[in-house]
Amino acid sequence: MRETFLPFARPSIGPEEIQELLDTLASGWITTGPKVERFAAAFSEYVGGRYAVPVSSATAGLHVALLALGVGPGDEVVTTPMTFVATLNTIVHCGARPVLADIDASTLNVRVEEIEKRLSPRTKAILPVHFVGQPADLDPILELAAARGIAVLEDAAHAVGAEYKGRRIGSFPTTSVFSFHPNKNMTTGEGGMVVTEDETVFEKTSLLKFHGMDRESWKRFAKAGSPRYDVAVPGFKYNMMDIQAALGLHQLKRLEGFLAERERLAARYDAALAGRAGLILPQRVPYPVRHAWHLYTPLVNVDRLTIDRDGFMAELKKRNIGTGLHYTAAHEFSYYASGYGWRPVDFPEAHYVSERIVSLPLFPGMTESDQDDVVAAIGDVLGEFAR
């Protein structure tokens, strides 16, 4: 058995990031400033987006993006139950109602036909999630939205570097929100980015992210700046700091290497775990994409085992293998189940996945020996608890 604990995720921070962070601390300017601007411009160029708004988290980004799109009380936003609960929470924070469309249990992404069934005169936006880095089918979603005059907001928290039909997520005529949490494909410690083609959305998110003040109001403390500023709307405290951007500038430069490493490790898992009776391996979508492999998430085939998914995770932990749960379907949490009357059977494919999904260790810097330990531990558990 492995002697030390292997986490399911770990950020890869190199000497360039550390030196940039030290330079930032030594400069005396650690909050929102010039490095945030540089990072936003570099990220926008990387994804191919027109405008980028750096924020303190993807959750903050979703909140201000929804508001900038005009989502408010009485509106509905159609999204998926298989997502981190922040996707739904931010809709509720806007005073709107989340409306759920079931997923495809094989690809884990939302079904377009289920979205269409749930559109109504109150639908303000469609919010697809590019689950674990594999893009949702954007073309038919965009067609649905265009035909009805509603917005598309991509939850791209998992999808930095992902591509759909040859185009990077973030380059489409939508608004997209990315995450830089430590377990994501690149990190700023915490942080996020709103990328949009819409100048009005850009202006509104820029105002909302920092107290409703002009987006360059930080410059009022510089020699050339003015101490006066205006507040156009009652905004929030959602700004990114230069401390975070210092990491992001170099993480972005290393991103392609990170993605290649994730793809290689995912392929090794596919080969090593193929044919295991107790696992259902991640499936690919039928249209051309570049999978970002934020997570590697097989399903535990509980019908072939004497333990459930949680038991499977506990057994791996006993063998010093960390795992993650991404995610419990959002409609099964008590707030949403009681407040909206949702039951597990209302979204059967999401429920099926929610009871079985597990995230295996996957991160740059993970060695083949580490991965072999994971595979060996899985084989041990599947053998011991085979039905």
C-alpha cells in the first residue's frame, strides 16, 4: 500500500510565480493594479475573447455576469443540476429562478433537448456548464437562444483551454466565466474571469465588481490619477488583486503544458482502467472538442459492488488515495429540494451520476508511479468488494 497520502488535486506553482509574487509584495502595490490589467489582457488574448473582467472568484463572476445580462426577479435561467451549487446560488442571488434541464449520463453535460423543453416566456438566459472541461454542445444552444432572443452565459469554470469545434471556450458570441481556484487547470489562489463579446456586459460587470465605481478607479492613488470618482450603481467587492494576478501571469504561460499533462494522465487512466467491472469510465462527446481534463471522473458501478460510491471513496482513502466528489446534484441539496419541490426522480440521469461519480487524482506533477498507485488501489477495492 502507498505510504503517503496522494491528494486528488494539487496546484503547480513554479519559481516564476513565486518571484513575481515576491516582486508584487516588494512593490507596495498588492491589491487591484497594473498586474491585474496585464493578466486580463493576456487571458483575453489566450481565449480569443473581446473583453475580460478579472474578479475575485468564478462565483463572483457568475453573479455580476447574470446581473449585467439583466437577470432579475421574475426571470428564469435554465441550467444543469450537475454543477457546483454556486451556479444555482448566483441565479437565486439575482432574485431569479433556476430551472433545471437533465444531463446525458454518459457525457455528464446538459442535454440540449431538455433545455428546449424548459424554455418559457420568463427565460432570460441559458447557462450551460462545460462539465469537468468537456464542452457542452454550444451550436444548438446558441440557435435556441438566438431564436428566442435570450442570452447564453457559459459556466466555463472547468474549461480553461477547452475548445469546441476548433474554437477556444471564451471566443464565442456569449459571456463566459472561468475559475482559477487551486484545483483548476491554472490558479491565482482564488479568482475568476468574465469574458464577453458584449461591450455593454463588459461595462456593467466592470462597474458591479467594485462598488459601482469606474473600472480604473484604482488609478486615483497613482501620481497621474484623480482622487475623485463616481458611483454609478451599488456594486460589490469582487475585485481581483495584483497578488493573484502575479500568479496568473505565469500560470497562463504554463497552461498549455498543464493541459498536455492532464490529457496524458487521462489517457493512461483510460488504458489502465479499461474493462474494470466496477467502473464506468468517462465518455467523450460525439462532436469535435479539446477536453481540458479539469477532472477525471469515472462512475462507480455500484450494481457490481457490495459498497456504494462513498464506501469506494473511503476504501481508497484507507489506501492513502485521495478522491473528490464533483458533484452531488444541486437539486438534491436541502435548500433546493424543499424550496423548489425538486425530487431525485425529477432529473433521473443527474441523480444516477450524482450517486456514482468520483474524481480520481489528476494534476500536473503527478508521477506515473503516483498514478500506478491509484490504479493498484482501485483494483484492490474492486476485487475485495466485487458482487
